[in-house]
Amino acid sequence: MASSSTPEHQQLAQAVNDGASAINAASTTEELRTVVSALTGKKGAISTIKSSLGKVSDVEMRKELGQLVNEALTSLQAIADSRSQQLRVGEFASVIESDRVDITEVAMSARATQRRGRLHLVTQATERLEDVFIGLGFQIAEGPEVETDFYNFEALNMPPSHPARSMWDTLFVESDEPGSVVLRTHTSPVQIRVMQDWPPPIYAIMPGRVFRKETPDATHMPVFHQIEGLVIDRGITFADLAGTIESFTKAFFGEGFTSRLRPSYFPFTEPSAEFDIRRPDGSWIELGGCGMVHPHVLRAGGLDPAEWSGFAFGFGIDRMAKERHGVNDLRDMYSDDVRFTEQFS
Ligand code: FA5
């Protein structure tokens, strides 16, 4: 700006200073636009100075001041442009910030929602058992968990007051006829239902939940699972039972395992046996009961014992799962702790 210092010069310098401060004080592009149009508009300080130039009598001075006015406008415009640039960068950054999608968050939540659950060990064991038996030619059947005394006991050769009923600590369901409805204590009642419903020959397995009035410990639960097996055909012998159990043991547990049958007693099979498996380390563990289907049971199922014979077995699935996965305590399998289940894929 020229060195001469008339009041117009001073006003102009003041207007440029004030204008620059106002421009830099604008905090949004919107506010900046208002400030700039006030400064450069007809009523702005610069225009006021410009219109007062007519009063300057010295032509050279007027020319110089005219040029200074233009320079002032240009410099204010430059300051405004630079401020505008700054503000736009800031505003763009805040738009970006507010629209920001945190892809790590998305990835985390996707992982959380896609986190896959695992099947319970007993479900895994049941499915595997089903696969093994289907491979051996068996079909799957199911029966009700709330059973009548007839299916749970009587048809299984345990008439009322039969002492063998005490082998199972029974939970009764309230009913019109007290004692006539129970939570099934084993899957054996499904044998009767299958014999009644399916024409022989029958090769069936019947997995399901069973209930007993028992205190939980490492090998006992009040609610647990069994898998029943029933084979009815002509000329079935104990050797067929032993062979089936051995094939099953190797298929389910692996080639290192073998099975043995020990004489035992169940009212619904005759002869009866207890089924143990031998671990590769030589130790034995009891898994269930089995035997040749008692003639009374065949009759209760509507079959003629003179024509049909068969075998049945019932294993504890929970104990099998426990054995297969090296779980120490059955109660751990029901702790509802996903960290436990996650160990077994
Ligand atoms: C029975 O329940 C017979 N119905 C089995 C049977 C079927 C024999 C067909 C002959 C022919 P038992 O009460 O022993 O038998 O139970 C069979 C298996 O269930 C046991 O060997 C054990 O593996 C499992 N089991 C029994 N009680 C429990 C329990 N409280 N918790 C977990 N598993 C159990």
C-alpha cells in the first residue's frame, strides 16, 4: 500500500485489518459467506470508502486510492479464499468422522453374530451313534418321555409290585390314577411301541432322554440319555447280539476298543448281560445292559415267540460321550459353560 497516509488510507488499512479478522473469525463456510458479502457488499466498509473517493480532489491521489481499494478487495478475497479452504477441509473432516464406519467394529460384530455354537457332547454322541447303527442297517424310532406304567414296566415283564421295579428310582407324574404315569426311567418302553407299530423283522435304535430320582455325581445324572436297540427276526441268537455289540464298539470308539458281556439280570431279557468295553489301556467300563428279548415282552409287543426272536440293548449315551471325550465328571457336561463345549468340536 502507498506510503502516503490520508484519512482514506487509514480507513482502508483499518477496513482491510478488520475485514481480515472477521474473515478469520468465521467458523463455518456459511458464516464466512455472510462476512465476505458484508465486507465487499454495497454497504460494506470498503464500498463506503470507495464511494467517498469522489470527494478526493487530487486526481492522482484519487487514482491511487482507487487502485488501493481494488487491492484491498483482492487481498480480502484472497484471505477469504484461504479461510474458506481451511473451513471446508475441517468440515469435510467432520463429515468423514460422523459418517465413519468402523470396519473393525463391523468385523467384530460380524464375528460375534457369526460365532458358531457347538452341539452338546451328548447330541454329538447321539448323532454318531445313529450314524454307526444306520450303517449297520438299523432304523431310528422315538417314544414319549412321559410314559404309562404299562409301557415303562408292565409290558417289560414287570407286573405291579414286581421287585425289579425298584431297580429304577422312578419319578411319577400326577394323574387321575396315582402311579399310572411316569417319566420314563429308560428307553426300553419304546421297544414295546416299536413292536406294536412295525411289522417284523425289526432292526431299530431308539435314542432319548430318561429320568430317575438320583443325586447327581460324576457318573450319575437325574436326567440322562439312553439309546435302546431292538432286533427282531427269525432265528436271532445271542451270538448275533455279541457280534452287533462288538461291531458297534469298534465303529464308535475305534479299533483299539473291544467289548465283553457279563451275565446280569433284567426282567425284560433272558438271558441278560451287562455290556462293558475295554479301553486300549486294558481297563473296563460298563456301558449298558442287553439280552435276548423275553417271550413275555414279545407277546406284549404283539409278536409270537414261537416265530420271532430277538435281542435288545440299552446304553447310557452320556457315559459314552464322557468316555469318548475323556470327561471326568458327567456334571461338567451340563454346566452350560460354552468354554467347556468349545473344547470338543
Ligand atoms: C436299563 O436302563 C435297561 N433298560 C437297559 C437294557 C435295555 C437292558 C435292553 C436290557 C435290554 P440300566 O439301569 O443299567 O439298564 O441303565 C443302562 C445304562 O444307562 C447304564 O449302564 C449307564 O450307562 C446308564 N445310566 C444309568 N443310570 C444313569 C445315570 N443316573 N446317569 C447317567 N447314566 C446312567
